[in-house]
Amino acid sequence: MVTSDTLERPEPETAVVTVPWPRNERGALAGLKTTSYAENVVALARAHEEGASEAVFTNLAGNLCEGTGSNVFYVVDGRLRTPSLASGCLAGISRALLLEWYDGQEIDEPIEVLGTADEIFLVSTTRDVQPVTRCDDRTLAVGPVTEQCRKVWAQREVESIDP
């Protein structure tokens, strides 16, 4: 089956919730983009029930992994971080581009890091760089690293349709 629809611009900011179902970073499909979206549908339904647009998964080790359709970036002590591919997250093109364009660190940390991170944002082909202003019950401001990443993304996007 093939479907087609108009892609609408994402909201300038978003809310996320963590869900209790982990990704299996050692599974046969870890890190692959597949058409098996049932787990994502259930997680997104939970997110929508809680007024969020994205659900964030841990992996079996309890480390931050990914969103249902996005990669998660966050800032600790002024340094940009994102889970490594060993976490089981998708090796997204947008993720790779942002790591290339902005000096970020791939590091695997417990999901609790989102409770103390200075900034959080999502990256995907459909979201670009989207700041997170609520993570579970925590409110966050859009910070300077997120703004710089969003600015870098916007500049690069204008330079070439094919990064």
C-alpha cells in the first residue's frame, strides 16, 4: 500500500512524554526503519492522551533511545548530546546531518537525564529541529543551543534541497 498526503509544517515547539515500553537495542530490527509501526501507534496514542505530540522510548538498559519518529537531542552543561546508535535508535539522516553540522556528542545515558537536561529538542525530516517545551510534567525554555541548532538547520536547508 502507498499513501500520499500534504506535509504540514510542524508546530514551532512541542511536548513529549516518556513511555514505559522499551525499545530492544539488541533485537533483529534495532535501528532499522520498518513498516512495523504498531508499537509507535500505541506510544503515540499515550502521548496524545497526555497532550504531547511525541513519545520517547528507553531501551532495555533503561537508557534514552528515541522518539516514535524522531531522534532526541538534549543539552547538559552547554554540550549537545544524543544517544549513540548502540542505544538502538534509528540512524536518521536528520540526526546525522545535525551531528555533522553542529558539534554534538553521542552518549548513552539513563532516561532520567531528560529530567535534568537544560534543553531538549527533536530532530526528524518532518520536524526539522523542534524544541521541546514540556517533557512529562517538566516545563523547559527554548535554550541557546537549541536556537543555534535550529538556525544552522534553517541555513543549511536554504542552501541545498539535497543536503
